[in-house]
Amino acid sequence: MSAGFQPAELSFIVALSNAGSLSGAARELGITTSAVSKRLAFIESRVGVPLVNRTTRRMSLTPEGEVLLEHARRILGEIADLDQLLTNSKGVPKGQLRVNATLGFGRLHIAPAISQYVLKYPQVDVQLQLSVDPPPLTDDQFDVCIRFGAPADTRVIARRLAANRRLLCASPKYLEQHGEPKSPAELARHNCICIRQGDEAYGVWRLFAGREAGRTADAVRVRGNLTTNDGEIAVNWALDGHGILMRAEWDVERYLQSGRLVQVLPNFKTPDADIYAVYPQRHQLSARIRTFVDFLSESFKRFK
């Protein structure tokens, strides 16, 4: 049986999982693949259970390996936070920061913000992963997740970073050819570019008139001959004049300012889905998480 894990062993298991293969872990750790294999075999022998299922190309963790990985990530994060609290470098963030964001927003806004953040705080090592669907809040794979809409889960802290107004827009070319709708009901006769994302009802746009954001929005059924799960592709289709698109302001603001897109039905609004940084409560004292979230909040002031 194990005499107790050392932090270096926990870091090794995390690196192995992140790399997805023995050879990938070897590259990340700067050692040979055979050295990785021997180190893994030693840990497995000591704990008495297999931790990894090996194949010729890929590897996956066994159930015991998954349990170890979950605890390793949490323990390493707590060690880093403790070090920040008990040393004179408390105000200087350092260590690994794992961030998750959606593809479009992550590529366009989170990645550039991280680039500036590490220039200010070079002792922080940031790993950014972009995904179509956000990971579960119970997943300990990330330190900070960028979400749309405030989560109801009380086990996490959600800090609002920016407003996320979704706008209807189309190219001048499309509106010249097909006219501009004057009411949501008229959207039914237009070609609408639809996006399949997350749990949102496909082909249903929710709109309400006036300024009261708490109102119950009316559901409008729309259709069109172009559908995608990628927001960037949808925006490009709208720019090409294929139809009317509903998209977040942060994704189309530059095209609205240049005139390549025109806002449609500007007096109608969509339910709020503001942008939040979400992280576990146990990380609220972490200098690297606190400074990173503060940095994002400052970066996104123009959307507030």
C-alpha cells in the first residue's frame, strides 16, 4: 500500500492526464517516454492498483486513476494557495491556472486577455482550453470557467464580467433584397441563420419589447437554409448576405460599427445571458485566480 503521495507524484499524474499519452507527457516533462512509463509503473506498484489503461496510441485513466486525478488537482491547487497565503509573495500570483471558455468568446476575447495577463504576472502558467459546451461545475479540471448566465450552483462563486446583449443583425445587401422586418412576427418570412449551441432550443428566438429586462420574452419560431454550431461561421454567413442572425454584441460590434452589418428590430431585446467567471469557493483566496478575474473584469469594462 502507499506510504503517502508526494506533490511531485501528484503533478506527474496531472501532467500525464493533460498530455493524453505517455509520449506527450514525456515531451511536457522533458524526459524520455521510457522514464514516464517506469515512473507510472512505480506509482501503480506502490498503490497496488492500475491507474492507466494503455493502448498503442492513446491512454485513459482507470476509475482509480480518475479518483486520484480529481484529488491531485484539488490538493495541488490548495498547496499553491497556501503558499501564497503564508509567504511574503502573497500579492504576487504564481503557479498554474487552468481556464475554460467557449470557442468564439475564448478565441476573440479570453485568449488576448490572457496574453496581456501573463505579461503582467509572468510567474503564472496559464492553460486555456476552448470547448463548444461548458464542462460541469462539479468537474475539477479547471480553476476558472467563463460562462454565459449566472449558475445556480451555490458551491461556486460567479462574478459578473460583462453584459451580453444579443442582437439581431443582417447585412445591408440582405435587407436591400428582402426588406427589413418591423416586428418579430415578420421574422417568419425571412431567412434566419440558426446556431445549435448548448441546451438552447434550436430555431427559437426569445424577444420582448421595451426596457424591462425581467419581462417574459415571447418565443419566435424562425427557420433558414443555413445552420451551424459555430458562431464565427454564422457571422460570416450573415456578412455574405444569407440572412438575419442573432448573435452576442461582443461578436458583431466591429461589423456594426463598420456598417458591414445592420441591427434589426433594435427596439426588441433578448433575455440576459451575461458573462461570468465561475470558480470553486475554496479558490476565493487564491491570488492567481483573484488577479485573473480582476484583470478580465477590467478588460471587459466596455461591455458593462
